[in-house]
Amino acid sequence: MNLRDKLRGLLVRLYARRVEGHLDHAQVPKHIGVIMDGNRRWAKAAGSTTVHGHRAGAEKIGEFLGWCTETDVEVVTLWLLSTDNFDRPQEELVPLLGIIEDVVRALAADGRWRVHHVGTRDLLPAGMQQVLKDAEESTADVDGIVVNVAIGYGGRQEIADAVRSLLLDAQDKGGTLESLAESVDVDMIGRHLYTGDQPDPDLVIRTSGEQRLSGFMLWQTAHSEYYFCEVFWPAFRKVDFLRALRDYAARHRRYGG
């Protein structure tokens, strides 16, 4: 590392410390959703392979969750694999699934996070389903950040699954279709979502410069704030995270009012 890079790194750390010093923890979002975008483009820019990009993105997760712990965030939803990602070539998808399994195992082994899967589990390979089951069971009593791992996740699929669950629940209770139709409201549907017992995201961060949700938590993010960051996910720094929190704290949330 040359002198210029060292000076730049020092200035960034000093700036991050300054931003953190002015951060009001009472204004920190309690639930943050993260669309971790840009692994492949980061790898291409670095002259490396797609698999290396995904591994670098995976290594960033623990660091990111550490920042969340420092700032009193309570729930984090990490979008690791969408339903659309299954259309990727096998030479990319197979290693990616292995990397995601390693991420889940590492989160469970860390001992600081309570792991919860959100997504359609039936879409996943049997081995990954078992990894998720083991991670949820082994961290069920952890008193730390709830980490939702969105794997095999799609926003439209989640709503469809919620409606299906609602209908099956009504059937089990012996209700009629007419009585169900009269009782359905947004709260009822919300209870059948993958995150039914959790608060909705206050803030959604998307890296890589893309400014769209791509189907991420379509129901839950109706009143969320969004922060779009130009940096690719593997290069996401603490100062970028703090800027997102500062930007969020400066906004006035109206909730339609």
C-alpha cells in the first residue's frame, strides 16, 4: 500500500469516527433490509472471477452485522438468493449455493445472531434446507440481532405463500369462504408473511448504484425509507453504513400523513 492510499484510509476512518460521534442512537432504524448487490461487477472490475466476488461479498456480512450491533439495530434482513437467481448458469449457481451455506453456518456458529430463514424452503436443495433448520434451532435462544437470511426469496412469492397459508389456516379452523372473505384485512395477511412476528424494515439499503427493489419485501417496505449506495457490496465500508444511518435520521417519516 502506497502513502497516498494510507492517507486516504486514515482520512476515511477519521471521517467515519466523526459521523459516528454525531449519530443519535435513538434515531437508528430497528430493522434494516439489505440488497447486497454488485458482487459480480466488483469481481470483474478487480479482474477476478464471479465466485471470488461472491466470496468477498459473503465475507462482508459478519463485518456489517458487527456495525449493526454497535449501533443498536435489532433486526437485519440479508437478501442472499432470490427466486430469479435459480435461472443463473449452473457453473455460477452451484458454487454460490455452497457459499451461502457457509454463510449460514458461520452466522450460527458466531453465537451473536439469531438466524431466521425467509423464503420458500421447498425451492432449495435438501442439504441447504438442513443447514437452515440446524442454524435456526441452534440459535433460537440467542439474545442478539435477529438475522433474516432471505434465500430462495421473492416478494411476490412471499405474498402468494402468505395467502396460501391464510387459506389453509381458515380451512383447518372450519370456517367458510364467505366468513374468511369478510375477515381478511392487511393485518391478517401480514401475520402470515415470512416475517409475520417482526417489525417491518425502517430502512432498506441497496448497494451498487441500482435504484430499484427488485421484489424485495414488497409488502413490508410500504413505508420504509430507501438508501441507494454507489459502492459495490464487497467494498461497502463502515463509513458508507454510517452515512446511510445519518441520512435516515435526517428524514421525516410521514407514513402517508
